[in-house]
Amino acid sequence: MIRIAALLLVAATVAGAAPMRHPPMAKTLKPLASFDAIPAGKPRALALFAEVGKVIQHPRCLNCHPATPRPTQSDDMRPHMPLVVRGDGGIGAVGLRCNTCHHDTNYDVAGVPGNPKWALAPAEQAWQGKTLGQICLQIKDRKRNGDMDMAALIEHMAADELVGWGWKPGGKRTPAPGTQAEFGALFKAWAANGAACPA
């Protein structure tokens, strides 16, 4: 039985070794004022969410919103090594919790990122492999977003410590574009303009 489990682990590791494809990484975000010339309402909301998407579809976010129980890692979104899974509550399987390796801060000597809240997003919040429009609808769906209303979503995006880690990932990881404050302001403006989602 142990031998079969070991073989399955090796097979899963080899099969999952290819990096995941994702949109090109942006380095900056447009300032909020640059959207003032776009008519208010849906047109501005769509433009704002496209800008927000530069963060949402960045590896710093997608790695923690995986399409499978196994997270991805690094800028090229390789399957996590060692092989780990989401587990109950997004903190890893029993016996191999996330905090076994991921501590309160980045450990750059070993290249291991860290944050006090380190965990994966719930399965119903998986973003990998989805279009920006699909992610947008998912974010707004309270059954799939942890029952957050728009005010809670704005607070989460603009101020949550684990979201903020995306701008200070340490090691050789590329930070999310812009700053969390800029991202939060764009997200809040998107909501104020009707929170329209791309097709």
C-alpha cells in the first residue's frame, strides 16, 4: 500500500510539472484619475475592472486561487513542490499544514514566502483558467465569495493583510502591479460605477 501511494505521488508530481499559462504580468496600474474621461456607469466600470484584472490575474493572486486542490507557485505558476493540497479550511492536509513551511514572514534565504494568514482560497473561489468576466461574476456571488457584500469585498481588496502580501512577496517573485492602495481605489471605483462585469 505504501509503495502504491509513493508511485501515485511520483506520477502526480511528474504529470503536474508543467507551468500554468496566465496573462502577461503587468508592472503598473493606471491612476484612478485616468478613468475620469470615460463615461460614468457601465463603460467606466468595465474599464476599471480590466485594470483591476491586472492584479486579479497576476500569479501572486492566481497561485492562491488554484483550479485544483493543489496550489501553484512562482511567477510561472508551477505546481507546488512538495505536493500539497488545499485541505479543510485551505490550510493544507492533516499532517502537512501550510504553516509547516510558510511562517509569519517571508523566509527569503530559503525562498519560502510567509504571512500570518497563509492559506489557499476556498475551492469555490478558484480563479485559475477562468476569464476575467467569469472571475468578476464569481467575486460578486455571495454564495461563492464567503458571503461578502460589496463593502466587505472593497475592504478585503484594499486592506486585507494576506491580499497585501501580493505587493511584498519577497524572494525572486514579481510583486503584483501598482500598490494595494491603488488596487483598492480602482476596485472601489468599479463598485461605485455599478460593478459591471466584462462579457
